[in-house]
Amino acid sequence: DAGITQSPRHKVTETGTPVTLRCHQTENHRYMYWYRQDPGHGLRLIHYSYGVKDTDKGEVSDGYSVSRSKTEDFLLTLESATSSQTSVYFCAISETGRTGELFFGEGSRLTVL
Amino acid sequence: RKEVEQDPGPFNVPEGATVAFNCTYSNSASQSFFWYRQDCRKEPKLLMSVYSSGNEDGRFTAQLNRASQYISLLIRDSKLSDSATYLCVVNMNTGNQFYFGTGTSLTVIP
């Protein structure tokens, strides 16, 4: 299995609080992604990174920010969590991006009350 | 319109049956195609890549039809362990973004 870990795995928080999810990889892959998965919507891309300090928005980026200061770490921040951000968040990595497969972390389950 | 569309199912089939899933994509310039499998409350894992010439891996066969913009997955001799959600994934030629279908749920019944 690809060396990719997410933390925390479970979190319950209140509306308006900041939340940071961390994705850590040991594969030295260039591309890293944050997805959210919700019933009826499948996996939707929030943000992705194609290198250190190089990031871009996905289809559902509003309310989220990301940072990648090292190859191995990709952080997803919810500046002020809302109930609509209750979801399962998956980090994924890819060595080659466009043609390569994605390897996923185990997911982080976030509940915003 | 969604970039990738799948029939959500559920498909309930007896052991030993053959089942087929289809998926359509909207961007004709899409480059790469995959089928992922996701077990309940787990992360998605690659089942197989899909090539223009079609490819087979044991009981699983994947086909790509670029003219009609659809991808198929055929599972022969279904096993109980095949019960999962199958996700169609497409990489558009607009950057390094992978787009997922909503998934098709399969339950294989004894």
C-alpha cells in the first residue's frame, strides 16, 4: 500500500471554528489532492497540488484553503467550518498526474455541528 | 451536466452471475480512464486502468469507446467478495484533475 496517512481520522467540531486536516506521504509523489465524498455526489475535488507551493482549485474549493510547504505534506484548512462541510475527506497522491493512478489515504470523517 | 455519469444501481446479482456497468464522460479530450473499487467506509482503490484496446484482468474486463464516450466494466462469475461500489474515473485533458462518477453499488447474493 502507498504510504499516505491522514490526520485526524475523525473530528467533531462546531460551526465557525477553524479546522485543519493533514495529509502526509512517504512516496515522494509530485501530485497531491484533497477530495470530499458525499452521498449522491461521489468524490469531488477541492484543491490539488502539483509541487511545493504550487496549488490550484478544484470544483468545490469555496470555503477551503490549502498549503504545501514540503513535498510530503498537504494541508487542508477550513477557516470557519459550516455544517455543509460535514463530509468524508480523502487525500490522494499521484506520481505522474494526468496518466497515473491515484492512491488514497484512509479518509478523515469531519462532522460540523 | 456532470463530467462523469454512472448508473448508481444498486445491482443485486446472484453468485456466479455476469454483471456489466457503464459510465459516460462529457469531455472528448479526456486522456486516462480507470475503474476504482470502494468498500463500505473505506478509501477507493484502483481496480484497473482502461485502455482503448480493452483490457482484461481475470474475471474483470474493461472497455473504452471513445466515439461514444463511454467506459464499461464487465465482471464474470461474480463472487460475494465483489460486493462494493465501483467508481468510474476520468482524467480530463485540462490539467491534472481526476473526475469521479458517483459510483455503482453492487451486492452479490449467495
